[in-house]
Amino acid sequence: MQALKDILSAADSGWVYPLGAILVALSAVFPPIPTTSLFVALGALSATDGLPNPFLLAVAMLAGAVVGDQAAYELVLRRDMANWRILRGPRPQKALHASRERLAKHAASWVLTSRFVPLGRLTMNVASAVTPVPRGTFALYSLAAGILWSAYSVGIGALSGLLPGLSTEFAVIVAIALSLLLGRAISAGVNWYLQLDD
């Protein structure tokens, strides 16, 4: 609950946009950073309190997503990130293998939807560089995926914040819960769709 109070108190600061963008960029390499939940919460605040600005939130999230994706892509090419410790366990290796297969069969749809699948963004970035997906193509896919992801995250928060009779704190909690449920549903749908041709 303290984290929620911190978000509420910092939401009207201009720093929320560049700091949010930086967190989104870092989450391309460090998936435990909960950027989707953060921007969903901020989106809910924008609807209940009028701050922060939802358009600027979406732009910040989009900028962080594109910069983070490109940085991860380059790290894989230059620093052999595919063998980093974060990807050595059986679960990350399985996710990376699945990501490479999905890129080979459904590159555009996988890049667009990978952010809704656990470990999807990280393994997609790594697999895109290893496969490789050409830089220009990857940049266009990343931009489209970032637009979809930022609109989803901020939009879910803003819609939840518009529900009548909810306090600011409860609207944020409802928005995050709704985002998690929809994220699981999207993840299941993506996995089902991508396995149709397997």
C-alpha cells in the first residue's frame, strides 16, 4: 500500500514522464520491473485526479519501449546477451526457444503481442537479434508494439478510473487487477493462436 501512496504523491510531478520512460526502457532487459502495472495505475490517476496527462504518459511509455527494445537488440548483437545469467534457467531457455520459433513463423504478430506474455518482451528482443530480424524491420515492429502496449496500459487505467463512485486508491487497484486479468487472457489467446501452426 505504501508503493501505491508513493505513486499517488508523485503523479503530479513532471518527473513522472521521464522516470516512467526510463523504467520501461530498463524493463526490456530486466523484466521484473512492473512497468505495465505502473502505467495502468498512472492512467487511473489521470482519470480520477486529472494528473498526470494520459497522452504524455502514453508517449513516455512508447518512447521507453522503443528505446529499450533497440538497446536490448544491440546488446544481444554486441555483448552476447543471449548467454547472460538471466536467460540461463530452464524457463527462460524454453521461452527463448519458443520466441525464436514464433519469430520464424509469425514475426509481426509475435512482436506485437509478446509484451502480454510472461518473459515475452525480453525473449522476443533477444530472439530478434539472434534470428536475426533485420534492424529496420525490428524497429518498425517495435514501434507498432509500443503504440499498442502504451495505449492498452494507459487506456485500461483511464477507463477504470472513470468508473463512478470509486475512490482514487480503489480505482488504481481495480485498474491493476483488470490489467492483470486481461493480460492473462491476452497471453492465453496469443499462445493458442501461435500454436495453431505448430
